[in-house]
Amino acid sequence: MIRKYSFRKISILAIALALAALFGLQPVSTKALGGTPTCRQVSPVPVTLSPTDPTTYYVAGQLCAQGSLHGKSMQLLVHGLTYDHQYWDWPRSPQYSYVRAATNTGYATLAIDRIGDGASSHPVDGTQVTTVSGGYVLHQIIQKLRAGAIGGTAFPKVMTVSHSFGAASAGYEAGTYHDVDGVIISGFMHDISPTTLGAFAASVYPAHLDPKFANSGLNDTYLTTQPGARAQFFFNTATTDPGVIATDEQIKQTGTVGELDPTTFDQANAATAQITVPVLIAMGDSDAIFCDTAASLSCTDSNAILARERSHFGARACLEAYVLRSSGHDINLHRNAHDWYAAAANWSDRHVGHDAGHPGEQRCR
């Protein structure tokens, strides 16, 4: 019998990495994506990493919408391993922009840089940045989105759309705080490929050893992928534009040792069973991290995903699954990403609704 490896068993990845409330808008930059949505950088958002630690850190983010924000449902976009908000609004290649797709179907989006990534704060001790603290940061942001502290607009409905490690924190948030209307998880499941495990661990090193972060001042609790290592883990290179892979290397980010603390993965895994709103899991069928037929970890179709994941969610999650054909881990960045964007919009419209006047038709009971 082939043994499966869950996140609670990946303590060797302590050397690996993975990779947010708001008081109005700061018009640092404004741009139109294809002449449609307008995006603004939000003011630095003060958050704490836990209810008991008063230390203030700051989250950066990009707020986007087509037309007025009033009445729109909000999609809070949470990136994954070694990325920042650009994963959702890919530079120089608008055809890969999830932000463009979501705002064109009537949603507002807030794509954040998680703590420890991009323009957000980098705590000195990276072991404090964990799955649990990431979930608490998301909770603070969701509360402020609902209260109207972002752009002077209170969003009637808030859902999370997350990727990879960001999905671990988003799942923990939804199962712990119960303050979202829907959850889309992409590139994340409860069992990881044992084949990929050792290779990925060997591909990372302290970020300050990397030319990009040599002058960052980050210590050994911050990690990144070694040059040239990303394609094998994040892409099906046969169906990805080489220019996208090159850009991915150029804009890579860091993660922390604390984010891969197996104890916090135990908490995240357990929390998904407490989610009481609709959940969609979206995977690429060639995801090298979570799909491994030799280890009985199939991603062949939606039924295979549901067979693997249904026991980790309660009935009120109304769990659905979607598989993007010929795609690797980063489903936003493959040539057929528009198929997944359409599936996400369809699910969101059915379960959440893009504004207050269009409620979702299918609710968990």
C-alpha cells in the first residue's frame, strides 16, 4: 500500500517556504486594465499576528473594480508560495489576469501581499508568520471590508479566492471565524506528493543567499527558491508561455520558516471541517505538488478531487471541484487559464452573487 503524505508529515519542509483592516484608499497608483477595471493601491493596513500580541504590522494590497464599488461583492485574493498580489494580476500579460476576469463579471477584488511578502511588513522573526497568524490577518481584513473601511464602501458579501499556501490560511480563517460568504481554493489539497516533497525541500535556501534578496536585510527565517528551480514545481512547461516562466523567476518573493510549521498545518487541516459556506476546489491535472498517480493522489477530474477531499469538509460546505486540463500548480499562469476563470465566475455567481441585488441561487443548507 502506498503511503500518503499530508501536510502534518512535512516537517522536513521547515527549510522550505511558502509564502492581507483598511482605512481608505491611498491613490499611490491608478491604472485601467484593458480600459475596464480601475485599480488602486490601498493605504498600508495595520494588523496584528494574533489577538494577544499588540505588535503592529502592515499589509499592502490592490483594490480593483469596474465602475462603482457600491453594492458589489468582494473577492479577497490570497496568493501562495513565494508570490505577491501580482499572481492575480500578472504583469505584462493581461490574458492571465484573474482580476480582469473577476471584475469584468461584476465583482470587486482586493489582492493583498501577505505578511512577509511584497510590500507588506516582514517581521524580523519569520517563525511568527504561520498558517494561523495568516488566517487571523485575513480575518481582520474581512471585518474591515464588511465595515466599510476600504474606499469608504461596505461590502455586503465577502468571499476568499486563494492559492497554494494562501489557501491553507484562507481555509483556517473560514473554518475558525465564519465571516465569509464563500471560499474558492486553488492549488491546495490535504495530501502532498511524496515524490515532490524532497525535491522541493532541496530547491530552497535562505533568501539572503539569492541575488535578488542579497541586500534585503532578511535573516535565515526567510527563504526562497533557488534560481531556475520554479518551473518544475509550478508549471506544466508544455502548456505555459516561456515568457511567463521567465517573469515568474524575476518577480518571485520570499516565505518564512514559520509558515511551514507542521503544527499550524494540523490546525489548518482540522479547520476546513468547520467551514459552513460553499467551497470550490480548483486544481490543475498536472499539479506536481498535489497530484501523483504513483502515490494514489489523482487529479484526473472533479470526481477524483472530491473523493480525496470530501472527508475534510462538512456537508454545509457543499463541496464542488474543478480541474483545469493540462495545467500545472499555478493555474492562473497557463495558456488556458480563461477556462478556470470562467468556472470560478460561474461558481461565484451560483453560490455568492456578484452584488447585493444578485444573491447566489445555491446555498449550503
